[in-house]
Amino acid sequence: MKTDKLTIQVFPGSAELSRAAADLFASTAQAAVSARGRFLAALSGGSTPRAMFDMMAKSPYLERLPWGKMLFFWGDERCVPSDDAESSYNQARTVWLAHVPVPEGNIFRIKGELGPHAAAEDYARQLKSVAEAGLDWPRFDLVLFGLGADGHTASLFPGSADTSGVATVAVTAHYQDRPANRVSLTPEVFNSARSVIFLATGAEKAQALATTLTGAREPVKYPAQRIHPAGGNIWWLVDTAAASLLPEKIDGVVFHR
């Protein structure tokens, strides 16, 4: 995974990890607004970022962040109604975004209720609407990722086809013996980001984490290996259990235990 800077930070538990993630998110937002006048973030769903979202709805983040200049997107989404408990948008809205002064026009959700293909096309149009002239998608200041025990991230699953030249993809293949009706941004979009943060907790993620960072490069089998932002920074914030199979040192990586 070749980037300008790859940093791994290991924390004793999820509370410390979530606080570090919130602080990193906040400092990245403040720096982006100072440098470019706005901050564009793509969020993830699942249980891991929930504690971070909850923290950022409260002090000191509530008072200090430039909410009016922060734009929120999602890296992937399940094709369910926006008020469904499985909706990543609904999770972030309920725990976080409904409690902070973000203008409604700064929230760009994937309209999962349209179905995978229509929602992917609609989201591609939304991305283009905020991109710089001549580009099909914006350069995100920060993308938040989780990691599956099988090495997937966002809704880029093992065995999924590579993509080129498109911003979004409809995910309709079966996954873990059930239909995966989702929309995901593509690696090209993710890899144009200025910064990405992976959050991984629990012993069940240890093998996937070690394989992603130190194993043979097999991006079709381990989709998290597809994320390598050119000219960007990548942080892995992990707990002790998830880091249990990592070596003491990885060449070219800043490692904080």
C-alpha cells in the first residue's frame, strides 16, 4: 500500500480509539476549512464508528467545528429506506448529524430507496455537482473506513470486479449467502482523497488487518488493499486485539503502540 504516509496507532480499547478518531477527524476538518474553505468527508456505517459519532455530537467538538462549511457523504450504503435501522445515513443522522448545526444542504446521502442501479446513478450526479470544474467527483479531505473480517471495506467485497473511470457502483452480487443490494464509491474516488482513516477493533479483524498490511498483494481477494491514496495520508486506528497479529515493525510505516 504505497502512500505518502501510512500510520498505525494501537489503542488499548475502543473508547481510546474512538476519541483519537474524533480528534483526528476534527483537526482534519479545521485544517481543510482553513486551507480551502470547506471540508468534504465520506463516512462509513457499521458499529465501529458509532462511538466516534456520538462523541462528535457533544463538547468540545460541538462548539469548535465549522459545521456550516463541512459537507458529508457516504462511502457506501445499503439500499434500504433512509429511516431504516440498517441505513448508514440513518445511523450517522440519529447519533450525530441531527444534534449539530450542519445545514441540510451539506448532507449528501445515497438514496438507497431507489435501488442499487438508480441510487448509484443519482449519487454519481450528486458527486459531480460538488466536484471542481471538469471532474466527475470531488477530492475528499477525509474518508472513513471500516474493515471486514474477510478484508472487505466499504461495499467492495472479495471477488468484486475492479472499476475504472466511474464514481459509483451498484453492488448486487450475493455476499455471505445473502443478496448485497448496496451502492459503493469506487477505489478511484477513494484513492483521490487527501486522507483516509481505517477503524478496526476486535480479534476477529486481526487476520484481515495483518493480511491487508503485510500479506501478499491480492486486491481482488482482499479489497482493503485497493485503498492507497496517491499523495494522501492513511491512518489505521486499531485496538490491541485487532493488532495482535501485526509484526513489531513494518517497513515504511509509522507505528505507534
